[in-house]
Amino acid sequence: MKKKIYFVSDFHLGVDVGNNTSKEREKRICRWLDHIKKDAEMIYLVGDVFDFWFEYKTVVPKGYVRLLGKLAELRDMGIPIEFFIGNHDMWMFRYFKEELNIPIHREAIIREHFGKQFYIHHGDGKGPNDKKYKRIKRVFANPLCIWLFERLHPNFGIWLANAWSNNSKENHDEEEFHFLGKEKEWLISYCEKKIKTLNPPVDFFVFGHRHLPIDYTLSDQKTRYINLGEWMTYNSFAVFDGNEMKVQFFENENGKLANT
């Protein structure tokens, strides 16, 4: 059986969206992992797996036992899994590496699979937009701020973080839920600028964060920008079989690319 490379992001576990509860979403994700484990060469979790995550010295957020157990099962089967920090789970430190043997990445990496080059990152803070978040990230990533937050009792700290996250969602502009075209999509702008500097060139930019499933060919007519979408609406992911890179949908027969 031909092995495949899988990319997925933005589960946002921990937050309910209408009838799409976090627990039901977690069960769906585990069904997807069961579905792909037979032919998975590698699985990349490209950020915002959790809507909030903070690792205290001896405490991690309650829940997610189905997902954590499934990831442990896949690792025990010998399937490599790598985790990229997103803007919602940026306070992940050692837990995944120590408990699950899953390495985490804070910066973009370039990987080769089946002779193709992949530039992988969650996508937060890239491009000319996201200015407000870039300022906030500098604060949240500051070691002193992390130390101060760690001093809070987990009951209060996690409540505070969830309240912040919910307020941020309520303030999203409606246009964020639609493909804005190449002139306004900031990750496209980032990719267009980046392809001029990368040597050797990459074949695919793979990001999450945007929450829209996108497959867009850049101006060089070779390099493709892939956005993985999210699992609150689309249940989307990308898969590379050595020949083709495709965005697909799990248990969503109406799923389609946002830029079509």
C-alpha cells in the first residue's frame, strides 16, 4: 500500500460551536485518525489543535483523553507525528514530547517528501496583516509574562484564557470567513514574497490559521499555497500521495475549496 503524508490543523478543541461540540469534534477527529492510520507515512498537526493550552509544571488542561490516547496509539504503531504551535496553543512546552514522543515546532520548517519540498507553519504572524496579533504574540511569548501567568491558579488562568478567546471570536470581521482574492489574502502575499528568496525553491506552502480550505497556485505557476481549513465547519485536511497534493474533507460531503 502506497504511503501518504497528512496535514491537518485548527481543531480548536475545547470550544463548542453551535451543535458542533468539542467532544463530538474530538470523536470525529479520532475516527479520521483511525481512517488514515493504515497508509500514513507522516502526520503533521499544523497548530491550534486546542483552543487553549497552557502547561503548568504539573498540570495540563482537563480533557482531550480520546485524542491524546489516539495519538499515543499511532506513535506506538511507529507513525511519525509532528506538532506545530498555533496562536491558541502557543504555551505548549514539553508535554507532547515527553509523554507522546511528538516533537513540537515554533518556527517554519522545510521538509522533503517523495522528492517535493514543503514549507510548513501554522501561519500566524505571517504576511503584512495580523498586526494586532503580532503585537499580542510578543507579549504572550515574553518569558516574564509566561512566568506570571503560571503563578495563577489553573482554575482562574484557564477561565481567563477561554474568556479572552471567546471575545476574540466575537470580534472577527465577516470577511474573514470568505476568500478575499490574491490582493487581500495576506498568506498569499507572504508566499509570493517568500518564493523569491527561497533557494532551493519549495513546491508547497502548507499553513493553517486562515480557517479556509484553499489550494492556490502562485504567480510562478508552479508553487502552491495550501491552507488546511478547520474542523468546526469544514473537517478539511491535505494529503500528499507522492504524486498529487489534495485538500479533502472528512464526513463532509458538501465540503469544497473556499477559492473555487
